[in-house]
Amino acid sequence: MGEASTRGAGGDGAFAIVDAHQHFWDPTRHYYPWLNDEPPIPFRYGDYRPIRRRYLPPDYRADAAPYTVVRSVYVEAEWDPRDPLGEMRYIESLRREHGLPSVAVAQAWLDAPDAPRLLEQQAAFPFVRSVRHKPRANRSPGDGAPGGTTDAKWRAGFRELARLRLRFDLQTPWWHLAEAARLAADFPDTRIVLNHTGLPADRSAEGIAGWKRAMTTLAACPNVAVKISGIGQRGVPWTVAANRDIVRTVIDLFGVGRCMFASNFPVDGLCAAFGTIFGGFREAVSDYPAAEQRALFHDNAMRIYAID
């Protein structure tokens, strides 16, 4: 596959990235409820109309330049839930035409009656490594109702993942991570990959303290890895000063070997340029040994997602 030059603009031609979380979509040809329907749904970054447009591998490569993205992990983009296999057929065509993405996280509704069959069909795509179904979540940490990962039907679907050698990409706010830890303990043979750093949107002292406690609980589960991504803040510039402590805390809790950097593009393009985000990640860990930096930006994603 083609690689963007990394010379200039802080790029490093010898520095290879595996982007552990990115999306492609074309709402002019396919139906994504959140991209096609009016009015737009509430979103943590605010107005997301600028990304309600076609975004394909050439657009991604242009955004990623001057960095060298050698592999990528496509994550389901909330495609029409009536046709989850259609999304992977579309991604298969993008891989054939553009060489990206390398592997994919497919959509699967774990609490649906046909979940076992759908999971088998998704696993049959040779590039599918994981699935994602965002479980029901409470709006705030003050709501003590149990989240979706406690549902018996949802857990029955989750149980199918191990036999199919599928990972699970978990996106849920930090106040549900104690439940996620119980899930990880109950299903130790299934690798769980936490998306977007546990969503530490509330940067107040109380919010960060709650997030850190929750992440500490989840980090005790050896079958959980985490993507350091999605840490932009609504209406706040993406800076190293604003995000260094988040990055370093996650790595301290989970260890270098269970962390991966990811862009979440084009979504996090609402917060900053690709180079700003990855440049910030690099600066945040610039004092780490070279081998550990390579693990965070490249090797861990290759291993955790079994990328060829």
C-alpha cells in the first residue's frame, strides 16, 4: 500500500504508525442514521455537520500526511443496523481498491436473537478481528442503574466471541468500567479493547478522580487493552498541556504493552488536525525509550489486532 512522506512539519520518515481506530464512510451512497438523518443527534464534540460527508482512504491519507501510516484498524461507523454485513462488504471493496484499512471492527448487536449467526458471518471475513456494540449507558456517573453489559441477552452474545476468536471493542463512559471489569473477569479468554480512553470528557478534579478510579479497576484485568484516542474536548483546543496527564495516566495504569495510539479520524478532526494529535502523542511520550514508543504507535496494534 502507499505511504505518505513524513518529511517536514515535524514528520519523521523512519517513524511508522499503525492507526488503531479510524473510520471511512460515504453517506451519499450508504445509510448511516447519525450521518444521514435530521436533525443531528447530540454529540460530545458538539456540531458534527462538518464530518457528515464522504470520507475515503484518499481523504484519510491527505489528513495523515506527513506521517507514515502503514496499517490501520477500521471501526464500524454505525452503518444501517438492518444490514451489518453490508458494511464489511463495503470495507472489503475499499481494501481491494485502496489498500486500507488493514483489519476491521465489525458491527454486531450482541443482544439480538440472531447474534450467534451474525457473529459467525462477520468472523468469516478474513480481515475482521473484532466487533463493537456500544452497550446501553447512563447519562452521568450519578445514575446508578446498571449498564448494558449486565444484560443477560447481551452477555449471551458476548459469550460467543471466544469460540470465534473475536475481540470486543468496548465504548462506554468511565462510570460503567466497574461493570466492564466484571465482564472481563467473567470472560477471561476474550480480549476487550477499551475505545477512546474511557471518555474522560469531564476534566474537573472530581471528574478526573472518578475516571482514574474506574480506569484503575479495569486495568487490573489482564485481558483488557486500551486505545488512547478520542480525548478531544468540546470547544477546547487539542494541546499537549491539556492531554499529557490523560495519556501518561493510562500508560502508567495499563502498562506500555496494553496501550495503542489512535486518531479516531475523521471524528477527532472536529477537535484538531491529525498532525496535531499525533504530534501531541509523540511529545507526551518523548522521554520513553524508542522501543516503548514504537510499541505504542505501531507494535501493540499489530499484535493485539493480529495484523499481517
